Amino acid sequence: MYPSMATIDQTLDEILTLAASHFKVPRGRLSPDDDFFKTLGIDSLQTLDLLTRLEQHFDVELPDYELQGVSDFRTLAGRIQARL
Amino acid sequence: MKNAVDHSQHAVPEGRQTTMNQFTGQSLSWDVKDGVIELSLHRAPCNEIGSRTLGELEKFVGALAGLVAESHALIVHSSLECGFCAGADLRELYQSAQKISKNEARQGVREFLERIHRVMNTIDAAPIPTIAAVHGVTFGGGFELALVCDLIIADKMARFCFPELRLGLIPGFGGIPRLKRDLGNGVVRDLLLTGRSINATKAQSVGLVSQVAAEGEALRVARATAAQIGKFDRRTTLAAKQFIKPIPYEELKREIDIFCELFAQPAVEAGLRKFVESTDAQPYLP
């Protein structure tokens, strides 16, 4: 019996919750298609911080090159989902 | 002759040295506490290694023989929030190279590399155990500085990366031979050829990092580790270190040659220009 895998919606929800908590933004202000650079107001160093926290939270590796050009939460969730 | 990196201005590092055991410069400081030398990097924005930092590192290794006489360990860390070290000061490299001929620039780069290799080799061969306590950005030359240490203790938010291939270069401060010394070739190739960054947990799983600390705790863990190391016989510790940690001098020399050959390629100048002209606050990030 395989453990049940998180759905893309669950992954997306966990990303939004983690981002809201860490960057101290109300969860309700974040939407899946938001540009997280703008919504969270983060620079590339903070983006690296977010990447590390996501890797730890989901216990996955997210190579930087897979995230190049990714700026919205939904696409980010897809990248993570592909590694779960 | 002018050098690609303008070390002429900083040949004698400024700084305040109250005793042999204490120094505060513009890029770094050192102190001896409880028999442990603590070398702290503090050059904004993220401890980029340029001519001034190199000059102060040379000052440190010049004092090291005296410091180790009354110390049993060395800890290298950063007091800046951004991380341990973002690597070589590429802005200084590019801007200095623009003022001189290509041949002079290449010669200047070789001289800089030979100087930084002397520093790295001296710390690598230090007759006491050395610990890099790292957090945040540990990229390029910063990664290479960590690699000269006997142990790497990493904050869980640390990230390691060799981004040099993005600029058309290879790591030049001894990174490849020292990474090969510590890790399997598969991991070395992955890090080098993709330029991707890895987190502390991954770095520990491949054998690069010996201990992972909670956020903000790497220096405390390093101090506890240094205290433990201090309980053992000094001569035995040195014998063990020398036995298990040979220094790959021939490969290190070859690395300088390859770096200098690559530095002459037009792609490097274009890569450096792109880096320098980037408006990103941290253009060294992938």
C-alpha cells in the first residue's frame, strides 16, 4: 500500500501557508497566481531562503535551474509536486 | 605592472591590531577566546573576496603561526546576516580589468589566484583543527574557503554553490581539488556542471557538512565542537589530521592554469559585464 500523495491543491495550500507565515503576510492576501516576488516583496536572497524552507518542508530537492522563470505560486507548486 | 585586481592600494592592510591575538580590519577580524581562534568575516554586502579581504587574509595567515602556539582550534565564520561568503569580488575584478590590457589583466588574475591559494593552503595545513561555521550564502570562493577547513558546521539555512560556470570560468580558489578530496566525483560533477545550489541537509547527506545546526546556532555548535577537540592531545590530533587530509597541491596548481586559460576567453568578459550591470541586489545568485 503506497502512502497517499498530496494533491497539487494541497501542495499549493501548504506553500501559501508557509510563505504567509514566514514573510508575515496575511494568508488571505496570497493567491495561487500571484507573482510571489511582488506579493511577498522579496529579493533574490529571500527567494533563496524560501527555496530552502520549501525543500525542508516538503523534504525534496529543488534545483535552482528548475525554478528559473518561475514567479507564481501555482507553477512553483507544480515543480514541487514533480519531486514528491 | 597594474593588476586586474588592484591590490597595490591595499598592499598593507589597514586595521587595528591591539595584540598579536586580536585584529579588526575592514573585511575581517580575529580574536582568541578560550584557546580558540575566531576569524570573523564582516565585509558588506556578503564578504566578497577582493583585494582588501585578500590582504587581510594574508595578514591573518602571517599571524597564524603565533596564534596556534596558544590555541587548539580555529573557527572561521561570518558576522553578516546574508551568509558566510558570496565568493570572489567580481565587480572589482571586472572594473579593474577594464582599466588595463588583456595580458595585464590575465597576469593580474594569476597573481591574485597564487596569493589566495597561498592563504587557502596555509589554512588547509594549519597545525590545529579548523572549523567553518557557515550560514546563508556559501557560494563560489566562500564555498572554497569553507572547504579548506577540516570540518564544516552549517546552519540549516546555509546553501552551497559553485556558480562559476555561469561566467565561463571554473572555481579558482581551490574548489574542485578540495571538493574531490571530500566527495564522490558524481556529486562534484553535479555541483560544478549544473551550478545549482544545495542546502545544508543535502550537503550533510553527501558528506560535505559534518553537523547541521538550527538557525543562528552554527557558531555556538562550532564553539562546542572546538572545546571537545581541545580535550585531545595536540600532537595526536595533528597526526590524525595530516594522515586523513592530504593537500592536493598539483591539482591546485593545475586549477590556476585552467582558470587563467579560461579567463582569456571573450565569454568571460561578457559574463562578468552582465554580472556587474545587473541591477539585482544579489547578482551572484543563480
